[in-house]
Amino acid sequence: MVLYTTLSSQFKQYLLSLNKVAAKRLIQDEFTGDNAFQLIQQIMMPALENIGKEWEVGSIALSQEYMASNICEEIVNSILPPESPKRRDMPVLGVATLGDQHMLGKQIVASCLKASGFSIFDYGAIPVDELATNVVKDAIEVLLVSTLMLNFAYEVKSLRNCFNETGISTNIIVGGAPFLFDDELWKQVGADAMALDATEALSKVYELTGVVE
Amino acid sequence: MSDEMTSMERVLAALSFKEPDRVPLFHMLTIYGAKESHVSIKEYFSKPELVANAQLSMQQKYKHDCLYPFYYAALELEAWGSESIYFDNAPPNSGRPIIDDFGDVLSLEAPDVLESSGMGMVLETTRILKEHAGEDIPIVGVVMSPFSLPVMQMGFGEYLDLIYGEPDIFSELMKVNKKFSVQWANLQVQAGATVICYFDPVSSSTIIPPELYRKTGFKVAQKTISEIKAPVATHMASGRCLPIIDDIAETGSAVVCTSVLEDLAEVKSACAGKMSVLGNLNGIEMIRWTQQDAESKVKDAIEKAAKGGGYIMSDNHGEIPYQVSEDVLLSISNSVRKFGKYL
């Protein structure tokens, strides 16, 4: 465990310096063929969580979180391919922007979730009605919504109403600038939780699904 | 005879680090003019006279200290061939990016601003405002920085990939964008803009780390701002600026807008004698403020930043949301007049 703590710290430094080669080598050196989730949970996610926390307090920039998540997603794909049956045991998650064309937040969340071993459905910017249909079809347990624009943050309210009217029990986690600047907004629009960054979103997923990290 | 300064005198005194009669206030009202005019946002931005009249009537109503002929950011991309997407209660967005592949940059040419009908309307609005305001009220023109424009040109993630991975293509794009931004800024100055607001959110420490800014956005800003023939205010559109304050001052900016995520007193202190500070009321939270909340936030900002001049109050994003109530805007104005007087 102590070893993994040290490796995680080293891994984080590789991520922040965009040293993809060294980051990948560090994980590959520890990979035994059946310990992918252990490496994800004990080396990669602590590093990403640390980066997320530093972003929340302003000591790390969004671009660094974006690049770190991308690198992690790529590394995880090499040790836990997207088609791996192990991923099917995880809760089914979706990401969406409800029409907002600003995709960066969603991309970071999607990368972070994939880097944690989840399989996700990416619904892009499709509107609420179409999204609700897909959520039912794909049996989504948690939907993560990222918006940059305020008008699309308010669309979460329409989504929640739509879920309520049609008996959809999917949980909604929201994030993005409007929620960052008003910490009451997520409740106002009827979300189940709000996350300040991608790794906090991951923690909320674990909380809402009861899955142990 | 009234002792009250004109808005121009008030703002100029503040920018000279002197205490005017009271703290200047900029209500950055864009789409809000459509609400005040009882027309759709699309119709509003199709008639330069309508925008100008709304700006003038809102300035009378809220008694703030600027006119703001800015329409919306995506308008600039229309000149590059993109189409804007309109909403009922939010600023239009740019549609499909114009750069699908990094290689597209190598054949990209800056469009001539004079051939853009949308930008022509902004210039017409600016001219009308200048005719009415003369030298009494500052007119704030807006230009997207060459460094931040690519978010609309190619998408945010793709642009970060370009910055980190393709420095040569990035440099080419900056050259093209700079030419466009400088022409656009100076045409607004010719039309009557007193100051140019240089919107540069990608440079903020919220988006990229300071060391990367110093190699990229900073150099672009320095070159661009040196060619703009008016004072420039750098605006991070809600992003943090404190870690790069000294660098922003070196770009030639006279003013910087700080985020509500930063302590206003700390930013004011860091800017002392170098730049004036604009900000940092929370426009999103403002939607659910009561009039008492507004008064309290205004008093707090004045306490933190007003002393010695060098401060203009405004929201921290450069745009008051459509959903903010008229009562809150009036309460902010009244509170500035009540608590923002210099002795």
C-alpha cells in the first residue's frame, strides 16, 4: 500500500508534466494481467483525485485535468480494454450536455469514468426527450450532465420533470460552470448531486450506486 | 450646478488611481436589452438602432457608467463562415466549428471584418451610441482574443490538444487570428469605442497553468494589445487572474476583470499602481439575490476595492444573465450610489 502511495504520487507528476510514456510504463511495470482494477483504484484514481482537488482550489488548471484524464483513459484501455467483461459488472453510466455544444467538461468526466473502469454511454448534446428514451433503452443508473451555459443548466429541471412523469429512477449528477458559481443551483433544478470536478463526480457515482470504491 | 461627475470623468479618474465622486459601475448588459425591449434575442440583434436605443435607455434607467455595444461572442465566428444558434434566454452560440482538422489552419485566412454584416451592425450601434453619448459616457467595445477565439473555431478539447501538441500550427493560427482581432478592435475604436475589452478566458489560470500562459496567451496578448489604438481591459470571463497579474500588466492592459473565485481585496492589492480592477459580482448567483443581498454584496466589494480609486464595479463574467431581475440591477445601482461615495 505504501508502495502504491509512492507510485501514485510519481504517476501524478508524470501526468502533470504530460509524460505519457513514463506514466504508461509505470502502470505496465505493475500490471500482472489480473490486477487492472487494483492499479486503477490505488495508483491512477488517487492521482486524478489529487489533481481534481487542486483544480477546485485553483492551484491546477482545467487543461491539466483534461490532459491527465486523457492519458489515464488511454492507459486504462491498454490494461482493461473497453470490451473487457469485467467492465460489465460496473453500474451503467451516461454522460450528456442537454443541448450545450460546449463539450470539454463532458469529455473530462467521460475520460475519468473510463479511466476508472466504467463503460459509459456518451449522449453528446441530444435534447431532453430523446435523452430520456435512450436512458431507458440503455438502463442507465446514473446520468452525469455537464453544462457551461446557464440555459442548459436549467434544462436539468426539464429532464427531471421528464424522468418523474415517465417513472425513470435514474440518478442525475450535474457539474459545470453554472453549478460552480451557484452552489444552490443543483438543488433548484432537481439534480441528485453536484460535482465540482470529474473525480468528485466519480465519488458521487459511488455514493449514489452504493458501489464500493 | 451639480458636483456629480459625468460617467467619463468618473471612470477616467478611477483608471488614474484617483478617487472620483463615487465608485463607477459597469452593468454589462447584452441580451438583457432584448428583454428590456420586449423582443426576441434574434430580432434584437438584427437591428443596430434597437440595440443602441436599449443601451441608452438602460443606462438612463440603471444609471451605470458605460455603454456596451457588444452583441455576442459567436458573432465574430460568423465572419469566418459559421452560423450562430439562437436561444430564447441566453446568448447565441457558435454552430459547427470552422476547423475540422489541424491541417485546415495552414490554409486559413483572416476574413475582412468590413465584409461581415453582423460586425457591421455592431459598428453601426457603436456609431449611434457615440453620437448620443459624445464624451460623457465611455463606450466599451469587445474583441475575442486571438488566443481564445479557437475555442469557437475548433472546439475546446481540440484546441487544448493543439496548444499542447502542435506548437507550429498553433503559431500559424495565432498569426491569422491576430490580424482579424486587431482589425476588429480598431474598427470599433474608429466607430467610437473608448476602450476595448479583450476577452481572453483561455489565458485565465482556471483554464491553463501560468507557465503555459507565459509561453502562449501572454505573448499573443502583448503583440495584439500593442496594435490596438485604445486602452484595453483584459477580461477572463469568470476565470482566475491572480497568479498571472504581473504578466497581464505587462501585456499593456489598463484594467483586469477578476473572478468571484478570487478575493477582490487581494487582486486589488496585487494590481496597485499597475492596473485597475473590474469585477467581481457573481452574475449567476445574482439570479436568486434579494435586493438586500445585492446591497450587501455591493457594500462588501466597495469595502475591499474602492479605496484609492482603480476600481470599477461589475459582474465577473462580462454579461448579466437574462434571468437577473430588474429590481436586483436597480438595487446594485442604488447601493453603489449610496455606499460608493468617496468623501
